[in-house]
Amino acid sequence: MADIPEWHVAGGWFDVCKCSIPCPCSFAQSPTTGDCDGILVWHIREGRYGNTALDDLNVVLLASFVGNIWGEHSDEYAAVFLDERADESQREALQMIFGGQAGGWPGTLMSTFGAEVRGSEFSPIEVSIADDLASWSAEIPGRLTARAEALTGPTTPEGARVQTVNLPGSETGPGQVATWGRATADRADAFEFSWDREGRSSKHITFDWSGPE
């Protein structure tokens, strides 16, 4: 990858999906119903691609597959939304990193998933992640809505988060911290993806990637 500059991005990733809580995919197991679809959101807190700054930019993916994403799977489809605030050099950088061409963990994930991309567009993406991880959300007007609240219960200390370290199927790579939640809104209507549900699995996982190696 001699033509790929050094790059680094760090921030928060989250999803809302059709699986029961907790999503088995993150434990390298088959989805609750044998297939899964959902909304995946990346918020870059800080990042650079060569000399191009990527701070505060967002990427969203609609995705669907059948089987165990970390094992035998099929019928993989996806649609990609990139932050419309990105200028030309930032757009190129986002496409290279999140398309997997720039290597690093995204390159590994894209080669594992191998989805057919049904569509791609630059869109106004609104993302909110509470500092204390009490909630997280994303919205693309007329296209999708993802909202979740951190999971809690009768034995969870007030203000504490239900978290997992070293998930065997972490979507953001090894060694990251996952915070579990419950989806309060999960709606999509774009590129042949269509659903409207709530109450199912959600999780926030940190990411910290570098490339091109």
C-alpha cells in the first residue's frame, strides 16, 4: 500500500439491529433469528488521513446478512452514507478508510463481510453520543433513525454502564470496550432497506484504528 498515507481515526461506533439483547454477533455467534440487519454508525472524534483532518465526521452503514458474520454467511448487502460536511479530500479519505482500501481494521472487516453495496450517498448525518454513554443516536432525515439508551436494571448501580471487554466478535476490532443498550428507535427506508422497530439490541463500542498496515 505504498500510495496510502499513514492515517489514524478514533471515536465511537454504535449499532441498532434486529437481534435480541445482547446481540449474538458480538460474541461471534449466529444472529437471534439466523439473519441480521441494522444501522451501524461511526463518529470520528479525532482523525487524520495523511495531512487531511477528519475530526467530527460521521459514517453510517445499512447492512443485512444471513448466518454468522464471523463464520459461514451469505446474502450480504449494504448501503453507505458519508458526511456531507466533508470536503473533497475528506470525502476521498473516508471512502478509502471505510471502504477498506486503506487497510487497518476496516480492511479486515470489509474483507470478512464482503457485502454487495446497494447504494452510496453524501448526506446530512446528525450524531449524538452522551459523554456518560447514557444514550446515543443518529439521524439522516427521511432515510434512517437510530436511537438507544444504555441498558440498566434492578441490580445495576445508578449511573453505571453494562460493559464488556474483549468481545470475541467486536465490530471495531480487538481490545475495545462495549457498552450495551436497548434501541428506542430503529427505522430505515433507503436503498431497498426498510424496517421500523424498537426494543432490540444496541451497543456502543470505542474504536482506535491506524493504517495502512
